[in-house]
Amino acid sequence: MEKHIILLPGDGIGREIIDSAKQVLTAIASEYNHRFTFEEHAIGGNAIDDYNTPLPDKTVDACSKADAILMGAVGGPKWDANPSHLRPEKGLLGIRKQLELFANLRPVKTISSLLYASPLKEEIVNQADMLIIRELTGGIYFGTPSERTPNGVVDTLRYTREEIERIVERGFEAARIRRKHLTSVDKANVLESSKLWREIVEDKSKEYPDVSVTHLLVDAAAMKLVTQPSFFDVIVTENLFGDILSDEASVLTGSLGMLPSASLRSDGLGLYEPVHGSAPDIAGKGIANPLAMILSAALMLEHSFGLVDEAKEIERAVNDCLLQGFHTADIHIPGGVQVGTKQMTEAVLENVTTKS
Ligand code: NAI
Ligand code: MG
């Protein structure tokens, strides 16, 4: 298989960890006889420095012609005081919107060698293995008007039927190839948008008789995430609820440096990035954990290229590394050996090429 991948290193540790993902992909390509080509572009703070915009047209052009996009992270204190159109996050919001990456996927799975790191009791977090699907390009973050009024303020929550249908469908499709349980999260006891959301889920469920559906109100869902995370298989929800719940879920396993994410368009084009940010506090020290970035590359193989075996191979290699005791400074494995970004990457590469 031949695929062209755009690399957007971004800022801070983004640049340090993107090379790790590239190396692992190159190893996978030679192992499975694929050809992956890479092309690097600017986004975020570095793009502001070089091109006076967080999202150069050249970057958008290249991304829209690519088979997939891998991003590090954007942002840092250097640009914190900039006016809003010259903020690094504008680059990220812009690319999601311009490429219509409407579905944000975040798998959250307990890793047995890191169980102790969870803020929850071991017996609660033990079997957690969920996929959160958040609508990313609609809802209250993008509704107009959004402005101060003479006596207050207004934000607007708007969804078209089609926007809800396509994300709900994603949820059913994902549940179908997992444990066949879809939890749809809304606030249907209060919000009109949630009532329509719930109707659409009910309608769609007729096309997926093999998938069981639970409707949860967002407040109940927030509680259940910490009291019974193993209840969830696939969660589908709108933009604002998904933002909050996916951050809540991301701390369940206690290892932010381990979590990948995908943002997808209907035709499979996707942008893959770690959940964490640019970690300016450790940037340039060579100690960043590259595993979330490497696992994001695995998500890319699975969701954009349909290379399920190759994706599993990367996940297995990462797990084996941890079982062998390799860890970066952000995670700790009792009796293990603490390494930097380069050595951690080498440990993964070693496990990719020596299959157990
Ligand atoms: P952060 O995720 O960058 O860092 C939070 C803490 O986790 C820091 O102590 C950091 O050192 C640590 N950490 C994060 N990733 C790590 C890794 N791979 N290995 C080891 N330690 C890691 O979040 P923070 O500090 O709130 O934001 C820093 C910058 O990143 C800000 O400018 C923010 O806007 C940006 N950001 C960007 C995101 C993106 O590009 N998608 C997402 C979140 C934040
Ligand atoms: Mg968030």
C-alpha cells in the first residue's frame, strides 16, 4: 500500500515526538511491504513566527491532498499574549473546520502495567476500555451569534439534522466492530437540540439491530465515568459535552502521555494527534513520552488506511515495552528503567521488529 502522510510537528514537545511516530511507521512499512512518504508543514506557534499566521494556506492545501495527517501539539507561553487571530490554537480549530474533521475519536483503555497510576481504585478502573466519539465542528462552539449584548451575553447552540446523523452513524459503526454497546449522551430533559439528537439515535438504531443503545443524560454520564467506567464501550455525544467528558475520561488511566486521538472526515481522511499539549515545561529536554504520538500513528493505520494488523502490531509493541519496564519520567513502573524520548522510541522499534 502506498500512502502520503503530512507531518505537522507544531510546537514544544510536538517536534520531539513526531519523529518517533515517523520512525515507527517506517519500520512498519518495511515489515509489511508498504510505502509511506512524509511531508512536513507548519502549524501553530512556529507558523506564526515564520508566516505570521497559525495556519498557512500551504499547510491546508497539503493536508487536503494527503492520505492522512499526523500532528504533534501546538501552543506555548511565547504566544500566550498574542491577539486572538495570532494564537496557535486557531491553527488547530481552523484545520478541523476547513477539512471538515467532524468526528473526534478518543480511545481510553486501562494498561495493566500502569494500573497503579489511576486516581481511581484498581478494581474500578481495571476493565475500562472505551471509545469516546465527540462531534467536533458544530454546536455551541461555532454557533452565531456569540457576543456580548447591552445587558448580558449570548452563545448559540445550533445543529443540523445531517450533522447529528453523520456523527451518530459513526458511533453505531464503531460499536458494531467493538462490543456492540453504544451510549448516547445528551441533555434531553432540558435542551431541544438533545431531544432531536435522541430521536435521531432511536431512528438510526433500527439500522443497527446488533448494537444495544443506552441514553444517558450528561450529568449522569459524568458520574458513571468515575464510578463504573467499564460500563462504557462506545460513547457518542455533541461537541461541548464531548469536550468535557473526554477530558474526564482521559485522566481515568492516569497517564496523559499515553492517549491518542483521531479527528475524521466522512471519507476517511483524518488528523491524528496525542491528547496532551505541547508540554512547554519539559520541551527541549528529550524526556517527553512519545507513546501517545506513536499510538496516534496506530489509530491512523486503522482508521484512515484500514491496516488493522499493522495497528495492532504497534499497540502490542508499546505494551511489550511497558511490560519490559521501560518508562519515561511522566509514568513510573516499579522496578522498571526510566528512559528518554529517544530510548523509549528505540524500545518500541525493537519490539516492532522482533515479534514475540
Ligand atoms: P500539556 O498536556 O501540554 O501538559 C500538561 C502536563 O503534562 C505538563 O506537566 C506536561 O509536562 C505533561 N505532559 C504532557 N504531555 C506529556 C508527554 N508526552 N510526556 C511527558 N509529560 C507530558 O497541557 P498544558 O500544560 O495545559 O498546555 C501546554 C500548552 O499546550 C498550551 O499552550 C496549550 O494551549 C497547549 N495544548 C495544545 C493541545 C493540542 O495541540 N491539541 C492540547 C492541549 C494543550
Ligand atoms: Mg479539552
